[in-house]
Amino acid sequence: MRGRPQGNWGALAPLCLLLFLFFLLTLGTSYKPVVVVHGLFDSPSEFSHLLLFINQSHPGTNVTVVDLFDHSQSLKPLWVQVEGFRCAISPIMQNAADGVHLICYSQGGLICRALLSTMPDHNVDTFISLSAPQMGQYGDTQYLRWLFPKYVKSNLYRFCYTRLGQDVSICNYWNDPHHRDLYLNSSNFLALLNSERVNPNATAWKRNLVRIQKLVLVGGPDDGVITPWQSSLFAFYNLNETVMDMEQQLVYLQDSFGLKTLDARGAIARCQVAGVPHTAWHSNRTVYETCLAPWLS
Ligand SMILES: *[C@@H]1O[C@H](CO)[C@@H](O)[C@H](O)[C@H]1NC(C)=O
Ligand SMILES: *[C@@H]1O[C@H](CO)[C@@H](O)[C@H](O)[C@H]1NC(C)=O
Ligand SMILES: *[C@@H]1O[C@H](CO)[C@@H](O)[C@H](O)[C@H]1NC(C)=O
Ligand SMILES: *[C@@H]1O[C@H](CO)[C@@H](O)[C@H](O)[C@H]1NC(C)=O
Ligand SMILES: *[C@@H]1O[C@H](CO)[C@@H](O)[C@H](O)[C@H]1NC(C)=O
Ligand SMILES: *[C@@H]1O[C@H](CO)[C@@H](O)[C@H](O)[C@H]1NC(C)=O
């Protein structure tokens, strides 16, 4: 008589333990949702390799490649695009109690940084900036020659640093080291985002950005589009077009938008890979495995 209930418990205990272990296991393997933001002249269709890689290494991850401002629409002013992406990404964040990861490619890297700086309630864990001109662009590329055939890099400032120019996304991050006064006066995106020009929201934007856990900067010397390629690692030209490291940038030294705060916390990882042309960053498996996968937990 006394043995029977004991016997039942004895049989149930291992089952409970198994259920408990299974519960722990499923908790441990649920990855945070990933949001992908494309670059200039791109669309979500370019990211099929990336989707495959993530599905293979992190099965079950909910990945959204935001389908907005595709192709020539990506030339729209960046603040307009930031608004659009905010509307699309906010609900995804609200659905993700443990937060989300961002993978933002090329021009998309600047859109994401602006999104993070202007969203007090974002829950981004890791922000992966995939070959993005974070400190701006100053170089002739095939895109530029096609868009502005009458200009070369040394005189594009004449167009970019005007009100009309600032209506074109590329001009929003055109950073001509020889016309810094005009850049500061006219760049209503990058110079403002960096708080290089007077920004009444500088303190709030900095507080918002540094809420991320990790900033992963990916770039490399064979990029061919981002100029200087080190802009992807927050380095940039000085007055004589020598590339100065992130740590030597005024915005870093003055911690004007939170870069130094993130670095002091050990929150910045730099992943430099040679041999990758600009259009291959999201489709190269080596890049994925070394620079992206380790952060998608
Ligand atoms: C992920 O991989 C599994 C197994 O190979 C496949 O059934 C599924 O359709 C894939 N999902 C996506 C979104 O590619
Ligand atoms: C993936 O995330 C989106 C956006 O939060 C959501 O609408 C969708 O239901 C999710 N899909 C799955 C399979 O969980
Ligand atoms: C600064 O920009 C404003 C508007 O874009 C323009 O009217 C003004 O002339 C510029 N000032 C200088 C010194 O370039
Ligand atoms: C910037 O500050 C102004 C005035 O304080 C405020 O009205 C505006 O909403 C702020 N903008 C952002 C994006 O934080
Ligand atoms: C360019 O600037 C760097 C750093 O300030 C300096 O070391 C170098 O001598 C300069 N080069 C020329 C040619 O002026
Ligand atoms: C990916 O990048 C690596 C590193 O540069 C390179 O060795 C490899 O050939 C690339 N893979 C493809 C398929 O291009």
C-alpha cells in the first residue's frame, strides 16, 4: 500500500527531468530574430546566400530582409529612408522579447546607425555593419560616374553640399576632406548623425546608440566601392588623404556620438577580410562564418 504512490513518483521523476532538460534545450537553441537592411541599388533578392547561411548555421532563426527603398528608390534622402525602415522594423522589435540583431549592408549601415541613434526604445543586441561607409565616402566609383557623369570626386562637393544635393542619398554621406567647412554646414545627415555640426539631440542620440550590446564592423581592402575602404571601420582621410584610424578621429576622441563609449566597454569588434569585392560581402561563406555567424546567438 505505501509502495504504490512512491512507485508512481519514481516513474515520473525521470520523465519530469527529461521534460525539463528538453525545455532548457529548446530555450538554448532559440536564436534572436535577424533584420537585414540592404544597400544602394539593392533589393532583398540579393540576400539569398545570406538567408541560406543563417538557416544552416542557426536553424529556425526568423530573418526579415526589409523590402523598402529598393533599386533606384535607395537614392532617396537617408532621413526619409530611416523613417520608412523604422516603421517596418519597430513591430519586429516589439515581437522579440529578447531583442533582435541587425545586419546592415553598405548604405544600409548608415540607415541602421541613424535608426539606432533616434530610437530610444530599440532592443538591438548586435549591430553588424557590413562594409558600410560609416565615416563617409570620398572616391570615384562606377556608381558615381554613372550618376554624376559631369563630376569627379574633387568637384562633387559643388553638387553634394547644396540643398538639392542633400536630396540624394550618396550626398548625405559625401565627406570631402578638402571642404570640411561646407560639409559641416550642408551635410544634414552624416555631419548631424556624428554630431559634428550642432545637434540639439546629441545627448539623446548617443544614449540611444550605446544601448546596443555589440557593434561589429566588417570591411576589407579589396572592397572597390567604399572609399577609403577603412571608412567601414570608422577610419577616414585627413586633409592630405592619409587614412587615420578610428581612434584618431575627432568624433571618436570627443565621443560625439558614442563610439568611444562603445569601445571603452569592449563593445566594438572589427572584422577585416581581404579578397572580398563590395558586392560579395553578403554572399561569401568565409565572411559569414568569421564575421557574422559568431554574433547571431
Ligand atoms: C531551412 O532549411 C531547412 C532544412 O534544410 C528547409 O526545410 C527550410 O525550408 C529552410 N528555410 C529557409 C527559410 O530557407
Ligand atoms: C517572424 O517575424 C515576423 C516579424 O516579427 C513575424 O510576423 C512572423 O510571424 C515571424 N515568423 C515566425 C515563423 O515566427
Ligand atoms: C550654409 O548652408 C546654408 C543652407 O544650406 C546656406 O544658405 C549658407 O550659405 C551656407 N553657408 C556657408 C558659409 O557655406
Ligand atoms: C530632436 O529634438 C527636438 C527638440 O528637442 C525634438 O522635437 C525632436 O523630436 C528630436 N528629434 C529626434 C529624432 O530625436
Ligand atoms: C599627411 O598626414 C599625416 C598625418 O597627419 C602625416 O604623417 C604625413 O606626413 C602627411 N603627409 C604629407 C605628404 O603631408
Ligand atoms: C570568400 O572570401 C575569401 C576570403 O577573401 C576568399 O578566399 C574566397 O575565395 C571567397 N569565396 C568566394 C566564393 O568568392
